[in-house]
Amino acid sequence: MAGIGFELKKIFERDSYFDTFKGVFYSASIAGGPIFFSVLCLAMLGVLSTGFLPRKEMEIFLVTLVYIFAFSLVSTGLGQLVITRYLSDLLYESKPEKILPTLTTVLGVTVAVQLIIGLPFALTWQFNLFYRLTALALFVVIGCIWQLMIFLSAVKNYRLVLWAFVAGLSTSFVLAIVLGKRFGLPGFMHGYAIGQFMLLFILLSRVFIEFRSETSPGLEIFQHVKRMPRLVLIGFCYNLGIWVDKIIFWFSPHGEQIESFLYAQREYDTATFFAYLTVIPAYTYFLVHAETNFYARFRTFFDSILKKDTLKLIELNKTGMARSVRVSLLGLLKLQGTVTLVCLLFSDELAAFFQLPAITAIILEKALLGVLMQMMLLTVMIFMMYFDIKRQLVIVSLTFLLTNVAFTLITIPLGYVYFGYGYVASCLTALLTGYFMLNRHLTQLEYRTFVYQPITA
């Protein structure tokens, strides 16, 4: 999202109070808007649905959405890094005419994969047929939106992204209420799904307008999969690592069967749900400041190599880039650490305000620390991706996934007091592993850059 970051940064450069406020508003909205607006929509639906929808049915709806978002993120994570890399190559090679054909190919494959995954569940689930089919369609749509977000970073139209989510989720909210009152739970789900269809249509139409092309859809993207299979593994392991502790809790002895194969662990799910809301400031900082500053230093370093500058100047640019990485990570830690600390200090008050059970409040403290570590981990991994050190990224993502499984399984039998410690320990372990590898690569950067170049006649 560095392209959008640079566009947002221009607002702050105008140096007026109004532009600063506008920059903060747009930055926070783009960084956390999809999360914030989705949460706001679901929270309002939960409150207003009590007059016409039984609590049990609202639980089924919410858990269905959690499953849809979780498994669509994991399934699309298999190809997202490959798609991102291929799109970057097209932009670097000035081949925008291939972007739209690539998008149509990606969406076609995504629809097929989502149907293969979701159809068996929709057919075997002993529940209302209309609700099942709508949930299946929503699963496909959400998967397409995940993929489409990659291409929107090339559009660089931050206003579109923001207002598309506002329009889509507002439609979801209104139609869910209207159709829910008339048709119950199936109508409630259908209304919400229509809003997501609208969101997909708005975003998709913008990409089609931006990258008009007469080129037919091709299969070149699959050549990248063959060339870079590690990217598939990295994306899958990281996205599964985000959800694996929740999935383990769902089907543990502490989980609860909501409906058929739908399980949940309310206390743990609610705590992590609230904790993820606190990372919006960190996402904003990374989007506008951290990545854009690093990218400028990154380009300067490699441009100095391409221009055959002196070794002293190359080393100086390398030092500046390494410093920007450390300054960005420190700034991110200060900002998000402050937000996390404030939330920890007032965790009891937050729990009382949102009427959270005592067990959820206990888990929330660990979840806050966990999302702080995860945000730092994500930042480190993004910096590593710039240097294309895929083997090290595989190690980090596998470390995150496997330690989250192991530590979560260890802490579950210990009782509620220890719930969440596995997630914290996993994020911290992966973060330290990633930072060590990134720092080592930066130390040897000029050596690795020259030695690993192919020898040509």
C-alpha cells in the first residue's frame, strides 16, 4: 500500500490545520476503515436486531460471518503474495495493460476455489437452504474482495476505498434490518450479503476504469507460482497463523457448539476482537510514515548501485536505509505500545463499559499484548519482503504458525488465566526470529546484493 501512503503523505505536506486533520482522518480511515466500519456495522446490527431476531439466531449469523472471514482469508492467502509480486513486476515493467487481464484470471480462480471449499459445507449443513446459499455466495464475494484489495493499491485512490466501504457496509446495515424484519435470519444474512456485493462492484468497477485493456485473460500469473512457490507457503502460513489459535479454541473442550459444525469460544473471540481494534493507530503510522520513508531509502540505495556510485556512497545509503527500518520499528513500538499500555491500565473500565464478562477481561490483557507483537511482526515481514529473502520469510511464517499451535495447546489445559499467553508467546517468538534475520541481512546487504547477482558473459 506504499502507493496510497505517498498520496496520503501529500496532504500533510500542505501544512495547515485543516489539511493535517484531513490527512489524519483519511489515513486512519484507510488503514483501519475496513475493520472499523465492519465492526461498527456488526455492533449496530447486534443491538438493533434484538427487537425482531432471537439471540440464538443472531449468534448463528455472527459465527457464520467469523467463519466466512477466517477461512476466506486463509484460502486467498495462498496466492496473495504471488499476485502482489506479479502486479509489482507489471508496474515496474510499465505493462499496465496486463493488470486487468490478470485481475479477471485471479477472480475466476478465486471463485472456483471458494466454491470448491464452501460448497460441501453448504450442501451438508442441515439448516435453512436460502441461508446456506447466501452464506456460500458471501464466502465467494469476501474472497474476491480480499484479492481485489491488492489491485486497489495500484489505483492509489484512497477516497474511493474509504467511501466504497462506507457505501457497502451502510447498504449491508440497512438491508439486513429491512429484510431481517420481514424474512428473519435468512433475510438478515441476505441483506448483509447484498451490501458486500455492492462493495465488490464499486471496487471492481474502479479497477476496470483505471486499467482499460483489450488484452485477453492469460495464465502468466501461474508461471510466477511455479517460480516462487515459497510465496504461496509464506502467505498461507501467516494467514493460518493468525486464526489457528482461535480455531483450536473453537473445537477445544472450552468451545461451544452454536449450530451444527459452527463452534465458538465466546470469551476468547470477544477479547481478540476488541484487541484488534486497537491497532488502527499502528496501521495508520505504517501506511503514511514507516513504509513511505523506508521505500524512499530503499530506492536510493539500489539506485546508487545501478548508477555505479562509489562504495562509500553505497554504504552511506545502506546505513540510512537500515536506520529508517529501526526508526520505523521504534516509532511503531512507541505509538502502539502507548495505546496498548493505556488499554491495559484501563482494562477494567473498558470491560465494564462494554459489559464484558470477567473472563473476557482477563483474556483481553493478553490479547492486547499479542496484537502489539503481531503488528510488529507484520511490519518486520513487510520489510523482509522488500529484500526478497523468501527462505527467511518461510522460517518466520512457519515459526509463527507452529508456535501458535504448540503454545495454544499447552495453555488450554491450564485454565482461563492462561488463555492468550500462547498467542503472545507465538507472536513474540516469530517477531524476534524475523528481526534477527532482517538485521543480519541489513548488516550484509551490499555483500549479498553483489554476490547473488547472476554472472553473465
